Amino acid sequence: MRLTFLGIIPNTPNVESPTIWLDEDTGDLLIQSYNATEDEVKACQEIGSIPGHSTEVPDHETIIRLPKVMRQYLPRDDEDQRAQLS
């Protein structure tokens, strides 16, 4: 697995450090961040996603809370598309 470090939340202490990496082989993001609270998970389940899709979170998945400041490190789709056209 070839990972590229994208960013860490600015000014974090050593023990709380939401971080984002890019898997260069798949384009997937690996995100270390805060666990969503039970209330946040319940709210996500109430909103749902697409009709007919389960709102349960399987054991192999989780919902995390990504702080707003971390969005600056997310790759933009238009950059990915430009790279594919080159």
C-alpha cells in the first residue's frame, strides 16, 4: 500500500490528531478522526441516504466526525479529473 500524507488538524496536541492519508493505489482516503456520538449516528440514520438502502451501520464500518478545518486536505474531484485527462 502506497500512502501519501495529506494533512493533520492544525495545532493539535500529540494525543488528538485527526489525520488524512491518500492510498495512491486505489484513490481511497484513510481518515483518523473523532468517533461520531450515538446521537450523531442516530441523526444520520434518521436522514438516511437513498430510498430502500439500510440505515444500519455494519460492524465493519463506522461514522466519523471530520472537523471542518480538515476539509482543506480532501482531494478535489476536478483535480482528479484533470490528472486523468493528462
